[in-house]
Amino acid sequence: MNKKKRPIEQLEPFNIIVFGGCGDLAMRKIYPALFHRYLDGQFGDAFNIIAVTRKQTEVFPFQDELTKFIKASMKEEKNITLDIKNFARKIKLMLIQNHTVEDYQELANFLNDFKGFQNIYYYSTPSSVFGNISKTLMDANLVDANSKVVLEKPLGNSLETSNHINAEVTQAFQERKRYKI
């Protein structure tokens, strides 16, 4: 049986900002998933990925790790080295050690160069810092009507902490702009 492929819908221009961008979850799951969407042609050229990290990270070891995890995610053996290099060029490493408006200035400057792009904030961090990140994004004027946030569950370790984290994130992002995984 010959299946017809549906045409791939290209996304509108976007920036995805991955807090915890050099962590295990980002490397094992987030970047390989984004790479597969990139390979499918869904991203076009109008996108950026900003890997926010709290630790000083060198570009080449990051790219080596990225390549290793992307290759491990492939079901069949393909020569994708050039595709990975092109994808990796769209990733910018950014050091942000504290949740202050001053520390978010480089991120603000970068995003200002891409006005009209949708900003998607992906929190690949412990849920205990979701509120701090959200508040600082809001204080730095980095949340607008088109911004969205992706939260990794679980939110906290009890109903009380979950409600507290949810209330903090709600200060910056309306319910319809939050996606929980």
C-alpha cells in the first residue's frame, strides 16, 4: 500500500529559548525532537534556538554532544552530518547565571533582532525556578501577546507547591499561553 505524504506545514518565524539548554533533558529529548521537525522541513529558515545555560559552555563540546544525541535518536542509519551542522548553526548558546533583568539583557538584545518572531520559552529546569524565570522574563519585557511557555511536569512535589508554581507562572503567561508536558 502506497501512503501519500501530507504536505508539511511550515511554522511561522519563531525563537525557542530553552532554559536548561545544555542539560540532559534538552540533549536527550528536546533537540532531537526539534531536529526531526527541522528535517521534515517544518521550520524553514526563520527560526532560532537559544540554549540558555548557567554554566560556561564551549561551542564545540556542545555540538559534539548534540550530534551524539541526535544520531542516537535516528531510527535508521542516515548520513545526516551536514543536516546536523546546519541545524546546530541555528542554536545560540547563552550564559545566564542569575534571574535578574541585567542578566537577561543579552537575551533581550538577541530577541530584539527578531521582532515579529514568536518567542517560545521552554523550561527544561527544576520546577522550583519556573516562577523566577517567568518573573524575570516579564520584568525584562520579554513576554508579549505572542509569547508561549512550555513547562515540564511535575510542577513541584505536592499540591501546595504545584499551586504556588502555577500562580507564579500565571503572573507572566495566561493559561492559554502555557503548555504542560
